[in-house]
Amino acid sequence: MDYFKNRVKNKIKKYQEQKLDEILFKIQFHGSSKTELEQKMKQLDHDDTKIAKDILYHSQMVDIWIGNEKKLRKQMDENN
């Protein structure tokens, strides 16, 4: 029984690590996209509403994925 239990735990741990990598990639992607758009906005003479909306979107996505990262890390701590 312990073999089965350990095998399931290892599969869960591997899955959670994979999901954590995906989450960290998404945080990095949205963060860098936001930074790039902010720099582009500074270079423009006028305000561009589309760029402003995109900046807001990427900012919201960073917040969402950071929340997801915290939840997953908490689950990972509970499983150990």
C-alpha cells in the first residue's frame, strides 16, 4: 500500500511542479509585456487607449497568476 501511496504522491508533486513552471512563465510573460507596453506608451506623444487597455490587461493577469502561484505553493507545502 505504501508503494501505491508514494507513487501517487510523486505523480502529484511532479504535476504541481509542472504547473508551477507554467505559472511562473505566465507571470514573466505578462510582466515583460506590460513593461514593454509602458515603455512604448512613454515614447508616444499622445495617450493611446488600446495600449492603456493592454497594460491594464497584463497587469490584471500578473495579479491573477501571482494569486494562483500562492495557492499552488500552499497546496505543495500541505502535501509535503
